Amino acid sequence: MPDTLPLPKYHQIYLVLREQLQEGRFAQGLPGELALMQQFGVARVTVRRALQELAGEGLIARERGRGTRPLGAARGSADERKAAPQVNTTRLTGLLENLVSTSLNTTVRVLEVTSMAAHGEVAQALQLADGASVQKAVRVRSTREGPLSHITTWVPGDLAHFGKRELAKKPILVLLEEAGVRVGGARQTISARLADGQVASHLGIAVGSALLAVRRLIHDENGRPVQWLHGLYRPDRYEYQMQLSRVGDIDAKVWVSRELSAQFH
């Protein structure tokens, strides 16, 4: 873990593992203390402190001789979703233009394409029954300077009529539209997270480095979710720009977005 971040190392590890738990990565149990020590390059006491934080939030259960298992999504996630402000829907035209621009100026490497059962956050986001079939795809997109983003997407199984070869050539939204899906818009949030060992190796950065995190839910014209995307971007090679306009008179404090664009370095 880098020493330049203004956070204790145990808390950096806690944040990384918490994010992975929310994504459902540890359905079969968390790695052991030794594996986590090697992954993050820290002492056992640091790993144990991070695990204690997770256990204190009710996210994991630690049992002697049986390892560490997840107990479910983060306790505050439901309340946070309720309290989150309404996010404006991205205009479809701008979204597709961004995708086309991205595909022309970058290259993609498909790491994984698998069919799986949707659980937890994925099932909830796509409005699917628990255990319904989805296609999960993991890709790394790069510019001439090197890796730019690590993208994980989930698409309902009945809409995923494409495989690794197609994903290496075209964005998923383009493939969906070619299959007859009439995409209506998107809802997204932008935040930050720390890179875990797996993502760090693919993006060529240190474990614990800060990343721009984008979550985007795409829906069709009838409001059905058709794609759930988690994107992690290197902030030194990617920036997200919004042009804001003031609404109302001179005392107005409300700003609305007029344009969205992605810039690559």
C-alpha cells in the first residue's frame, strides 16, 4: 500500500475489501490473512485491523478453523441509496457519441466473459429475480500511453447475444442496439475508490492508488435495465467534464448540467 495516501493502511485495505464485498466477489469466503498480507504488502496486524473493521460493521464473520465469510451488503448501503440525490438521466445521443469516440481512440482487451447467476446488488440494479442469468464481462481499455480503465458489466442473459470476439470490437451498447434493443438513457454516479491487487495489476498502478469510479445503469425506452456497469479509471489519463448552467435569478443556487464529455490523456 502506498504511504502517500492520507489514510492508515488498515483503513485503505478495509475500503478495498468493503468494495469487493459489495460486488459479491467473496461468495466462497475471503482470502486468508497470509494471502491478504501478500496481496497488500503489509503486516498481519494491519490485515487483522482491517478485518476487525469489516466485522464490526457486520459485513463478515470470522470463525476459527472455518475462515472468514461475507454476511451481505454493506449495512449503510440501503440508507445511502435512499438519501442519495436524484441523478439526472444522461442524454442518449451524448452517451453513444462518447462510446463511439472512446472506441475510436482506445483499444480494448477482454479479460473475462461468463454467464452467472445474479445476486445482491447486480440482481437489484437490473431488476431481476435472485439467481436469474446474467452475462458478466470484464475489459481493460487502453490509450497509446497505456491502460486507462477497468470495466465490469452485467447484462441480462436474454439480451447477451454476443461473446468475447464481439466485445473486443464494439461497445456493449452498440451490440445491444444492433440486436434490436432501443436504449433510452442512463443513470450514473461518479465517486472514488482504491485499487485492489487485481485491478492495480491490469492498470499498471500501485495497490491502493486512487481511481475514478463510475457506476452506470443503462435502461431501454420502456425503462427496463439492460446494462449495469462498474468502471474504474486512472485519473492521470481520464477526466470527466460537465458544463453547468445557473438556473433562476442572481440569487439562484441551482445548477444543471448541459453537456457531458470524456477526455483522455
